[in-house]
Amino acid sequence: MEIAFRPTTDPPGLEIIDPVEQRHLRINTPEPVDPAAVSTDAFRFPVDAAVEIEIGSLRFEQREDVHVHDADGNVVADLQADSNVQIDTGGSYEIGVHSSIKVYCRVDAPFTIDQGIDNFEISFPGTRRIVVGARTLHERPAGTIVTTPDERGIADAISLFSSALKTTSPERSFPTLRGHPPLVELGDEFHVPDQIEATESDVTIEVPETFRHVLTVAPLSYYLAADIEFADAPRIVTDDGFVQDLGTEQAFEDAVARTLKQQFLLDCVVRTEGLFPAELHERKALEPELPFDLADTYERSVGDRLERYAAVPFDVVEPQLPRWPLTAHLPGDGEAATFLPFVVGDMGVVREATGDVRSVSASTTADDEDVLSGAGISNASDSEEAGVESDLSLTFVEPHHTGESLEHAWFGNHIPQGASMPTMAAFENQLDREERGESIDIAVICNDPHMIDEQTSLENAYGDRDELPYDVTTKFGLSTDALATFLVEESVDFLHYIGHAERDGLRCIDGKLDVREIETVNVQTFLLNACQSQAQAMALVERGAFGGVGTLGDVVNDYAIEIGKMFAHLLNLGFPLRSAIDIVSKTSTIGQQYLVVGDGSVDMVQSTGGSPFVCEVTGEGRFERDVSFDVYPTNYNPLGSQANVTLESVTDAYIVPAQTDTYSVPFDELREFLAWMTYPVIVNGEWRLNNQFGQADID
């Protein structure tokens, strides 16, 4: 399952393949190449495999973060800050390309790097031999901590999460330097594998001995590399005696969330003084308000930085905070600890799973907006399991805290509204993933002749990216046996199901197929665009899928067709499930009927380059327009990555996920920019898919 290199001929170049993550990166060259495997020892930065090729130039057909490192590893040039780079002397360099596969090109000067609207090219004065190395971004936990299911055991396990950090410097705010925390398993005795070692820190977190307090501080403990100790009041204490209170009662969760976000953001600002300088928007906005020197703070310990950051009022940093990717609503018990490694690995905020619970008829349709959208409370038993209520009623819950993150994940009982339904199976399925085929296998199944329009609308939605090897299959009118056989025996990366569903099955031409009666499925991600498909969506995840989208109730066909088309377009561009459903919910009121089950961070394919975004254009002028961007995270550009927009008028980098400032952009520049990108555009409040190259309808 090693990184693979393969020469291409049309066009000539080199294709790099990550068979586990199923990522592809094509590099074009003037002439065909003959890659020869070589040792990776010469690389300063870690790579999994490397080849030597003879070329005169390398052209990447997408914009990515590019850094040029000298022999000591220092960044000497950054393509984010400059539209071109020219290196004339200095011996050997490593050019780092942060894409869906991490690439390093080991080259000798002289060379130039030129950036286009949607590409960049590395060129040399003549033909030469260079070495290209690549590293997968797939990461597994280092091991499993076995802990007793009590507060002390779980606190000790969480205190070891920071063993996954690759540094405690401000660069820990980069996602590539934050590893996946070790897994947690409940048992009779506490046991830590030898390969998991505590990270030294001068910070301790004190909390009362309750599950709620221990679970809530898990992401903060991980990021600060802080041990958790028990005390009467929650607070952070450094070895030098600094104390930061973390509030009491309901204010406690808010205080922990604010502290995590503030420490993270200010690390992002301070890290620009280190190995990776950047023209960071957040630094420009905050530096005049900060009561400390950035260069001096960069050299300080975790505890010293904590104290300095805490001196900044939260209302100063709050306007510059990235949109947080995840809030996890966890029940206050020991079992919840097993979810923590996946939540903390995403830097998710943790809150107790509390909400308003209510029951509605299972036959309630989308027309009953007062029922499905209300906030009524019933006396439904908290012991009912999510998704397995009686045939006569469904039990829903509205989490008390929503709106602070891109995704709110509900780990408690009942079916959430305004939140996703994650499962341990979804996370474990990804840990156990095996090498897939080289093509991206997409299946569209239409089991309802009345929704044939949706299938027709998808003909150009999937598989239209030349740089990726798609294999799209379309099937109509499957029987229960045929659908079951397809789900079990075919290898499907993404399933788009069109039809009707009930809680006890997907409707076929001869009856209903209940996925809960199938032992395993061979589907990774999916969209069940069918009424009341949540239970069947959950069954797919429990039987092998990573994540997908289902519906809470009935959805009118016309709306379902439009939403299905929108989902297809977004997923085909590399938006993860959580981002796609966020956008769909904004474009249609009926979008609230759709929810993510499983892992909301999974995607169907890699993005077209960098982080995917939505562009908003306002104004009517023919000389300039106001433009802003909503930049979404992906699994290879998650929280803490940097995003640059390829507009000359926007020179700053932003921390991902980002909601940028509004910029005045010359009309002709904007038109050319939109003609070369296919992400969604909002023009004066109207959503447009913008899915045809060479066209830019902004009138």
C-alpha cells in the first residue's frame, strides 16, 4: 500500500497515487518521463517513496501551497506571497507542495516557479535529473490506551493524547504537526503501549472529578499537552504559577471552548515568526492589539505563551477566529471516552449532550413544518436508542448549543435535528480501510421512474474532472436481490441512490430491501436521496460505510431533484459531507431535512486544488465588484491550514476554515477568475453552480 509513481503519455508526465486514501496527483512534463525508484534518505523532510526523472519543467494543473526550503530546512521562498520565485544559486533545495499527497521535489539551482490562475510550473534552464518524493497524508493512531471506565482512568488516558503532537511550538497549529491521538478502549486495568509516551509540558488542567468536566477539557488537554488533575474548581495552572479560571456551571463549557480557540489562533499568528513565514490576514488584523512581541513569544514555552495569550481580551480575537469545524455533543459517561480520539483529532469542541426531546408521528411529512421544525418537548424516555424508535413515532432531539461550528455531531440518544449522527463504526471502518482500485467508482441507482429527472441531471455532474480516473455506473429499477448483491459485491466509492425509502427498507421494484438485514456492504460514502432514509443510511454506516447523507422525513420530488444535483456538484468538487450539507442547508429550506450519518469529514474525491470555497459577489458595477469567500476545510486542508485566493486583489493568506473580508475586485479580473474555477458563486444573493469552464455569469 505504498505510494506509487506512474508515467503518463497523454499528456506526458508523472502520476502519483496514494492507494489507501485514493488520491491522485498528475504532474505534466514537456516530454514523457521514465521514473526510476530511488532511496528517500536524501530528503530532509519525510517521504514514503521517491523516483528520479529527467525533465526541463514540471507543471501542476492546480494551485497549491508551495514552499522552497534550503539545505537546512529553512523556507527561502513562498509561492503564497509571490506570483513567481527565482532561485539562482545556493546548491540543493526541496520544493514542498502541499496537495492531497504531500510532494517534495529535490532540485539544484537555478530554477524558477511561475504561478498561473489555476496552476504553477517549476522550470529549469535546460534538461536535468531531479528527485520527486511523496508522502501519504493517511495517518493511524500510534496505539490503543486501555483504561478503566471511571473519571480517573479516563483523565489519565486523555492526558496522553498529546503524545501525538509532533511539536509543542506554535507550529502545532499546523494540522500536519498534530497527529491522531491514540485510541481508547475500556477495560479492567489501565494499560499504555510502550510506543505512547507522554509529551512534556509546563501546563496542568484542574477540574472537578466528573465525566462532564473531564470530557470537556479533552481537546484543550491535547493541544496544551496538559495533564488533567482533580480539584474543586476548573482552571489551568502553569509551572510558573499562572492561573486561568475556566468558569463554573454552564459557563465552564464556554470558557474551555474560548480558551482552546484563542490559544490556537494566537499560535497561528505567532508561527509566522518561525519556519513558515506568511502574509497572514489574522496577523495583520491582530498584531496592533497584542501586548507582546511575536518573535520573542515564538521562542517561549507552552506555559509562557498560554499566559501571554490569556492577557488578550477574547472580544479582540473573536472576529478573527476561523469557523470551527466541529462541536461534539457527548453523553456524560465513561463510554463517551472511546469517541474522544476522533473528536480531538479534529480539534472539536466538546459539550455535554443536552437538548429538547420530542416525539412525532413516523408518517409526518415535509409539509408539516410546524412539527419537524418546532422545538416542542415530550417526555420520551432517554433510554431509547437513536434510530430504533417504534413504528408509530420517531424521537427527535434539538441540541441546546448549535451554530458555533460547521458540524455539530450528536453522540447521544435519539435522532438529532441541526446536527449529524456519528458512529464508532464509521471511524473504525476508516482505520481498517484497505487499498482500493485506482479508479473512483461512482454508482447512481434510480429506483423510482418519477425521479428520472434527477438521474438525467446527474449525467454531467459526476466524472467531469479530467485529472481523476472516474468510473460511473448507472442502474435503474433494481429488485431487492439485485440491490443487495450490488451493495455487497461491488466496490463503490460513492453511491447516489434515487428513490423512496421507509424506516424498514429501500423501496425496490419487488418490495423493500432492509439494509439492516445485510451483514456487510462495500460502499464508502453515499447519498440516499429518498424519503425517511435516515435509518437505512445508519445501517450502511454500521455495515461498512464511512459516512453519508440521509433524510429525516418525506421530501417533495422537485426539491429532492434540485438538492440531489447540488450535492452531486459539491461532492464532485471535493467538498466533504459536512461542508456540502452546510451549503445545501443555506440554499434550500428543505435542506434541513438532510443529515450526515457517520463521519462528516469524509469526501468523495479530492478537491480541485487547495481548499474548496464559495465565492460571493455583490454589486452591479462594470468597473469593480465586492467579493468575499467562505473557505471550507478538507481532510488534507483541515483546521490550521492556510488558504490563498488566486486573485491579485486578495494578497493575504487566511487560516482554514475562513470567512474572508470583502474585497473590491476589478470587474475584468473577477470575470477571468470565475471563468477558470468551478466552485459555487452567489451573485447578489442568487446561488449559481458555475460548473462550466470558460463561462462567468456575474451579470
